[in-house]
Amino acid sequence: MPREDDYSLTFTNTKLASTDLWICMCEIPQQPRDSLEQQLAPSSPKYLIDIFKYIVMKLEGANLIER
Amino acid sequence: MFPALLQLGQVAMPSAAQLPNETIFLVCKCYWTGTHMDLTDSLRSNDLGWMSLFKDVLAYDDPDLNQKLHFKDKSSPESFYFRTRKVVTRILLKYYQKHANGKYHAVNEPYAAEWLAKYNETFLQQMYAQLTKPNLPKTQYFMMKMFSSLGYYRPQLIENYVGPLLFQITPGFLQMRPEDEQVA
């Protein structure tokens, strides 16, 4: 595998790009509320909680391994 | 140079009878090297051939090769399979960020409107499909940047993808996995 695709090198970039994409998607006005609520059920809330936990940890500068 | 390159690429296109090879990879790489700074007027006005080639590269899907993401041999078909896709994604990202982006420079706006009208939906569908398949990390990075770029530039064009990206694709990338903990 090429060096630029080494997982340890791309880890931060991938997380940054996915965070950026997630924030960008949050800012885009979406479909009517009913349809959004349908999308949220049943597994999405867990995803959302995981995402917010991840963002909060990043903002706090916490070391995820130690936690 | 570009018409000859395009012909080479069309002949070398992977198919049922032809595995991904170095020629298609080099053709795409040459296109990237020759265009990432700027697009010539002739490439702007004759982009159908190249865009079709890129569309075919992204559409080519081999379930066997998909299993070989962690290849060791750079000259193997699986290496060219994943690396060609990466170069094509890099090229398309440049279109979304620069060549076909009026926000980057107002002078690009007329071409951006034309290019997005012709190709955007096809590439969005393909990129979205690729995000759910095995790909090199850099390829995934380029794809996500592409969606972000379009999201900030023309959000109305990706309305149909907002929900799936928000609830299905990005959470998968944001979740911490065992391999993440080793490098975080």
C-alpha cells in the first residue's frame, strides 16, 4: 500500500474530513421534520450520541485511549 | 497530448476481459498532473470523453478485488484498481473545489454551472456508492471533501444525500475503532 495511505498517517485527515462533512450536512436545511424523525429511528440516536461524545472529547482535548 | 491520452485510457479501461492495469492508472495520473493547476479551454469544451472515462473507472466494480484492499504488491491488479480510483477521485475533487466552483473564483462560474448540470448527479451517485465500499483512506478522504465542498458551495445539489451522509456514512467514519485507538 502506498505510504500516503498508511492508516496511521491518514487517521487524523479522515477524522477531520468526516467531522467537516458531518458539520456541513448539519447546516444544510433538510426535509420536513417527520421524514427526519423517521431517519433517526431506530439506530441513529446511538450514532448521534457517539458523534457528540467524540466531538466533546476532541474539544476537551481528552485522550481517548486513557478514557 | 490529451486526445491521445484519452484514447489510451479508453483502450486500457478495465473490463470483464481486462484486469485493472498500469496504463489506465498512468493515464489518469497524467491527466491529474496536467490539469490540477488549471484546465485548458479545449479540455473545458471537450470534457465528455474524460468525464465518461472517469465515470467508467468509478463504475468498474470487482468483488474479488474489493477484498484485497491491503495489497502489498504495487504492481498487482488490485493496486491499480484502488490507486486508479484514488487518482480519479482526486481529479474530481479538484473539479468540485476549483475548476467547477464559482466560489473559488467568479470566472469559473459559467463552466461550473455547465459542468454541474451535466455530470454532478452521476458523480454524486458514484461517490456515495464508493463511500460504502472498500477504498484507500485517501480516496475516502477525497470523497468526503468533495461532498463538503459541494455542501458549502451549492447545498441544494446534495439535498438527497444529506440524511444518508449524516446518519449512515459519517458516523461510521467518526466512530472510534480498535485500529483508531492504536494511532490516536
